[in-house]
Amino acid sequence: MIVLNAFCIFIVVMGVSSIRELIQRAQMDLHTGLFNKSCCNELLKNTAPLEATAVLVFDLNNLKRINDTYGYEIGDIAIRDFSNILRNATQFSDFVGRYGGDEFLMVLNEKNLEEVQCILDKIAGDVKVYNAMHKKVQISYAVGYALSDGQTPTTLHNLFMQADQAMYLDKGRCHREKE
């Protein structure tokens, strides 16, 4: 009887563990370990009133050139390494997701402009260190962000749209600087 009970407990524990693993896999981008596009979209549907929140959108520059020159495997490494830089710049409670092929979404709760700038500075510094160590493939990115002050009603989706527009302006600036 004890063996049967132990076996039943084992089956239940393994089932719960498997379900948790399946849920985690359904939410994660397996290549980067960040939340996947589905999670990003689900988060952006949230219409709850926001406290002080920042939404940042990142896009890697020149990924097509990296893929064409060095191959997709090297491009995938650049994506993974940039993902690690983003994750390391945030707290565990912050949301960092892979929104598309080389686009990333970051949602920071209870952050003001100064705190967002500190995170952006950390990312820029980490990319600079990365590029010094990886001469062959350099990471370059565009970023845009938008903040909620907690006073003016807005949604995550609205902040995302503002941040995305700002990112495309930054991307255009990045390309002009190289000309």
C-alpha cells in the first residue's frame, strides 16, 4: 500500500512538473530564454490603469548584413547575446521579451525617466564591452521608449506604439550617422 501511494504521489508530482514545463515552454522563446511574441502580445492587451511604467522597444541594426556575411548561426548568436545584455540590465520583476526576429520589448514598472536612462546607459555600456570583445560581429541597435507618469490614463499598448515610433526614429538616425 505504501508503495502504491508513493507511486501515485510520484505520478502527480511528475504531472504537475510536466504541466509547468509545458506552460513555460509555451511562454518562452527557446533561443533567447526571454518571453516570446505571444507573451508580449498578451501583455500589451492589458488595459488596467498604469502606475509609473516605461515601455522600451529595441531593434538590432544590420542583422541582415550579419546573416548574409557570416551566416544565420552568427546572426542567432548576436540575437542571443543581445538578449542576455537586455536581461542583465533589468530586475527579475521586469518584463523582457522577444517581440519579433530582432525586435525586443521591455516593460519596466515603477520607473521614472532617470531610472530608464540608467538602464539604457547600462545596456549601451554592455554593448560597448561586447563589441570590444567581438571585433568580427558588432552589435548595434535602435531603441525607443515611452513613459506613463501614473497620472494621465494610458495603456501598455499606447505606450508600446509611442515607443515603437520612437525606435523607428532612432533607427533612421542610426542609418543617417553611418552615411
